[in-house]
Amino acid sequence: MSRGQTISFSFPPFAGWVRRIILTCTGIYLFQKVMENFAPDVVVQMREWLALIPVAVMHGKVWQVVTYSLLHAGFSHVFFNMLTLWFIGAYLERDWGPRRFIECYTFCVVGAALITIAVSYTHFLGMNPRIGTVGASGGIFGLLMAFGILYADQEMYLFPLPFRIKAKYLVGIWVVVAIIAVFEPSQGGVAVFAHLGGLLFGYLWVKFMPSRGMSYVASERYFGVRNSYYRWKRRRAARKFEVYMRDHHRKVTFDEHGNYIPPDDNDKTNGGSKSGWVN
């Protein structure tokens, strides 16, 4: 996607991780609505185990920092979240690729959860660590921030509105709305601090994360550590071999990397063999 062109968000691509997340969240929401009529206890158990409850997380339910993003409080909540994810996420995933996209989304979801947990224990504006938080808003706000930074001057058509707006202004509007919402009454289980946390971690991702993503960095470090270990084993084996040959009145030499150093021409033996060995 060229950053100098105007984007129409009327029919973005619907594929990859964007589609998986939307179908998963929508499917869970529909399942909960059905269970509310036939087995309401199942819905209660799902919320206790999957919603972000700071007290529960601190007592071991760490998976909630991710699973809370799969639950939603109502139809409008899931609808607008998934619609925004589709509009913004589809273009980011197409430009970044699936791996980097899902890393950013997960990073913002978890970051938003951590901010929510931290603030809940301050009891700021009535926040309570025993109150659950649900919704994909943290991850979506993070994607909004990333999009606003990367495509700041990109003009977008916001379907069905008949006018264009630059990405940076769109993100600015969302930031103002999120800040104002902090001082509003409870919003049906959606902690607005998750929105602010998502925005913060979206900014951190774009500014400080490597362009190839966390998995690339992790793999590079893994292979770096593995190669260092193999080099250490080679040097150790070389030293042992030197000692073994010295005990048998033979001299072999290895460099600091464990590579064999052939003897000089003046030291050649056995008919001038380069290595000093007889086949």
C-alpha cells in the first residue's frame, strides 16, 4: 500500500489473522448469547476464567491477559470492535505480513491488560481489581496508534461518511475520546484504561520494536546462543585433542576458534605432507 494514496475503507480485505480474530470473537459472543438462555452458568464460568480480573491474574490465571480480548459485553461492543479491526487491521496485515501483525496485536492486548491491572490496584476513579474487563479494544487501539504513526498523512474514506480524514487526525480523535471516557461512569465491563494502554503499547511497538518483529529477534538470539555453544564445544574439543596428542608425543595446533592450524613448511614431515599426517 502506497502511503501517498487515499484509502477507501468500504471493502477492505477479509483474510489472515484479521479474519481469524473476527470469527473467533464473533463465534464466542454468539455462543454466549445462546448459552444465556439454556445454560447461564456456562457464561458465568467463561467470564470468570477468560475475562481480565486483576485479582485472578495475580493468583495465577495469567492467561487472562490474552483471553479477555475474546469476550465482549454486548452487540454494539463486539460489532464496532470487529468493524474497526477489519478496517484498520486488514491493511496493516497486508503491509506487515501475518507474523508481524499478530505480534503487534498480541503485544498491545497484553500491554493493555498490564496497564489495566496496574491501575486497578491504585483504585483510581473507583477502579477495583476484582472487576473484570473484556473486549479487544486494547489491541485495536494499539493498531490504530500504529496506523496513525506509520501512515500519518494517509487520507482515508470512512465508509459510509462522504469525506476523507488523515490517519493522524483519526487517531487523535480516538485518543481524546479514550481520555474523556476515563472520567465517565462504568461502561459495561470495558475498562477504558485498556484503550489507553493499547494506545501506549501501539506507540512503543512502532517506535522501539525491530521492523522484522519479535519472533525474528528471538530466533536470531536463539541461533546466536546456539552457535556460541557449538563454538565453545569445538574449542573445548580442540584443547582436549591437543592434550591427547601431546601425551602421544605429537604436536597439533588449533587457533582460538578451534580451527586446526597446519604446520609451517619447515615443520612438514612424512614426505612433505601439508598437514603432517599420513593417509
